[in-house]
Amino acid sequence: MRTASRVRILILLLLLCFGLYALLRPFSGPPAEPIADGSTLVVELAGEYIEAPSASPLARLVGEPTRPFVDLLSVFTLAERDPRIAAVVLRIQPLEIGWGKADELRAAVGRLRERGKKTIALLEVQNFSANKELYVGSAADEIHLAPGAAVPLVGMAAEYVFLGGFWEMLGIQFDVARAGKYKSAVEVYAERTMSDASREMANSLLDDTYERFVAALAEDREQTPEAVRATIDRGLVRTSDLVEAGLVDGEIHLDALLERLGPGVVRHADYIHMDPRKLGFDPQTRFALVYGSGTVVQGESEGGPFAGSPSFASENVSRAILEAADDPNIAAIVLRIDSPGGSALASELIWRALEQAKAKGKPVVASFSDVAASGGYYVAAAADAIVSDPGTLTGSIGVFALRPAVKGLLDKLEIGVDSLTRGAHADFLLSGDKLSPEAHARLQGSVLETYQLFLSRVAAGRSLSTEQVDAIGQGRVWTGAQAHAAGLVDELGGLYTAVRRAKREVGLDEDVDVALVPFPKEKPLTQQILEVFQGAAAQAAMRAAGPSVRWPAPLDRIAAWTRDMPLDAPLLIPPVLVEIR
């Protein structure tokens, strides 16, 4: 027993040493190479980025697998004001982001150009779909493809998966209650194809995204939208054809491009550690940056042990909001949302925390990333202002409840079930047979009550009547641009625009520097170390249990968005497979 205790203490001491090393490492060792005037910065764009605070040094040390989007945006912000950076090369590899983040990256490139920086995009992509990579890259002064790359320009598509036939084959039926004719998330589970209302909404989303894509390429490449559409309809897949059409400038490898631009290359991984104060960053006040990422769930998050883990759990987010509201050094709160929604009650609890923060004199600005729909929008309705990217999927003001009836499956498996009840309506609690008409009416009543509360929250927050909200609600998903036109959003833009809006809310000039302080604040080092130890043990146990199941992409998204959602309560989520490629 004593030996085991000594081993645990030794492990903790080693972790402490490693943690201290990680914290002190940026301030030790040889100084970084000075950046020469006229240098070229290479910015790496690839893979997935999450909406969460920067990972702590200890988290980075142990390989906490997070890539916060804010870290990427900070590189652009630093380069904007760095007089030594003359050119920025965007090395774009396959991106796993939504159209909201793509909008923000385009805007960041645009600000570089406004500051006189030469911008060049290099696409190292070989995919069947590269629309988002092309959309981001076209914002640069020049756009090139790496030799061997494939960026087919064949149009845009959206796929929707329906599992109704699968569940029917298994003998599972569903009791469905919903408020809003466009609240089509239930169709994914209970139907074989989309309803007329769902098809109308899906076509509207695809039309809006496609039109903005065409308009962006036309403006960037100095062509008419009609010419770009005609080029897309030709179905070009070869680089030479894209060059001939004027949508790409040529082929080149990264090393050859950098050689052309001359000496003085600064790498992304080094530049991200630049001290903003050396570039004149002088914050006049501090804003809290609170993240709501992923499914809205009730209670505490079960995410990773560090700041940097995405969470939209009611206890975590509400506590962060109220801590920021009580901090005298915080002038405003920016709530960054990337969520399809989730629990209706959890959404209400976070909404209430925002109301309490405003009552304490702290302005709140909501900033939408790729998705801020249903429960995500419910929460944002409490904000003083809502800022959304044009490509964000938002709205979906509606409610549904989905109750599986598994008697058919149990019969197929020859599993018997006996049920005992007390009370005239206790069959409402059983999961074997479908509900009686009277019980279904109760389920529908519960959903309608939640919908009325949703309408009232949005109406109060947007200064609209409940009738007006109902007319633009009905569970319909909008792009950010459409939501802005409908009055659900105050301003179009990303986190940069949201921070500028918060400055106006507190009476500051938009160009004044402010510090964004993540809430909840980073945990003490000793607590991080203990949680690392616990987390490492849990991961080892999971690995020992065998490989995890990886579903095909559409089904994987269903699982990711719905795994934490209770199916025995009203839910606020949009159609779970809205993805436009």
C-alpha cells in the first residue's frame, strides 16, 4: 500500500514538473529569430476548429486535442497591425468547417488587404468538394493550386439522411409531437423522405448559400455572377481549365512561391506566440468571452479537464456568465455560440443567467459561428445584440418531442415485458406501445407550452410580438443573411464584428483595444494536473476496451449532435443534417 501511494505521489510530482516546464517554456530558452521588415507570414488553414478558449500550456503539453478558432483569428489580427509583415500566404488544406467560419476567414483576409498586405492563397486540396476552400482562398489577391491538386467546380449540394425505414425494419415506431411546420428534425428519425415544408426550407438554404458563393467569386475575380454560374455549369475539374476561366491564377508549390516572394519567412507555429504588446496592443478595458459550443445540455459538462474543451452545459455556462457579471474588471460579455440547440430547460437556464448579467449592468453581445439554431438561438435572444456570420445556420424557433415505441423490436427479439401502472394516465410513462390519443394530446400540449415560452423569449429580446416571431419561427432554419433580413439578427459579421459591437454598447470607440478574457477562468495548475491524471486513466481504460465505432459521415453527425439529448423531454434542435457542400 505504501509503495502504491509513493508511486502516485511520484507521478503527480512529475506531472507538476512537466506542467511548470510548459508554463515557463515560453519565457525561457534562446530568443526567437527577429522578424525582418518585408517578411512573409505563412498561415496554415486545415481541418477542424472548435469554438473554445485557447488550451492551457499544460493541456498542450499532454496533447489535449483542441484547435480553437480564436487562436487562428488571433494570427490574422496580429498580422494586420505588424508593419514587418508585407505578405501573407494562406496554405489551405482540406477544411472541416461550416460556412460561418468560412465567412470569418474571408473577412480576416479582407482586413489584411485593407492594411496593404499582399495575400496569396495556395490550395493543397484533392477532394470531390472544395467549395469552402475555394471560397476562403478567393478572398486573397492571388489564388494558386499546388500541382496535383483537384478543386472541382461543379456546383453545390446538400444531402439529408432519413432513418424511418431502418427503424421500421427493426420494429421501432415513434410518437411525434412538434410545434412548427418546419421543425423537421423528427423526420430524420421517423420518415423516409422530407416533407414539402422541409424541402422548401432546404432549397431556400441552398439557394442563399449558392448565391453568396457565386457573388463572392464574381467580386473577387472581377467577373459577373452570370459568368461565374456559366463556368460552374461547365463542371470544370482541371486546374488548366480553372486558370483559363480566370478563377485561379496558376500552379505552384509552396517552396517555389516563398522563394518568389523573397527571404524572410515567418511560420504560423512561431508567429502565434507573438506578444501583442510588442505591436502596440494596449487594452483599455476587458470583455468576458464565454463559449457555448455543442449540444445544450442540463447540468455540468463532462468535457476535458482544461479550458479549451467545448461545452454548452447549463451549469458551466451559467456560472461563467454570472462570474463575469460579478467581476468589476469586466465591462461587457461576448457569448460565442456554435450549437444546434438541445434541451429546452437547459436553454432557459442559460437565458436566465444572461438576463441576470444584464440586470447587473453588463451588456451582452451574442456572436454566432457555424450554427446557432433552436436552443442556441433561444439563449441568444437574451443578448443586447446578436451578430451572425452570413453563412451561419440559425433560427429554428420550434420544439419537438420524440418518443420511441419499442414493442415491435422486443417482439422480434422474443423479449417479454410486463408493465404495472398506478394512476389513470400512467401509460404516458411506458415505452412499449405507442401512446393512446389522449396521451399523445398531453405530449403535444407539453411541446406547445414550451413553444409559447420560446416565442415569448424571442419576442421580448427582439422587440417583436409573439405573432411576428411565430410567423418567422415555425422551426424554420435560416442562414445568417436571411435571419438578418427577418429581424432575428442585428448585424452581420464574426467575432471581430461582435467585439466592435460590444465596444459601442459600453461607449468605446470601435478601434480601441480591448482584452478578451475567457470565462470560466483557467483552473489552478494543481487542479489541472490532477484532472490530467484522472483523464489519462480514463482514456487508457477506453483504449483497453477496444476500438470505438466510427459511423459514416452523415450518421456520425447525427450521433454527435444528439447523443447528449434526452428523448423524454421537449427538444430545441434543427434538422440535424443541414450541410451544404
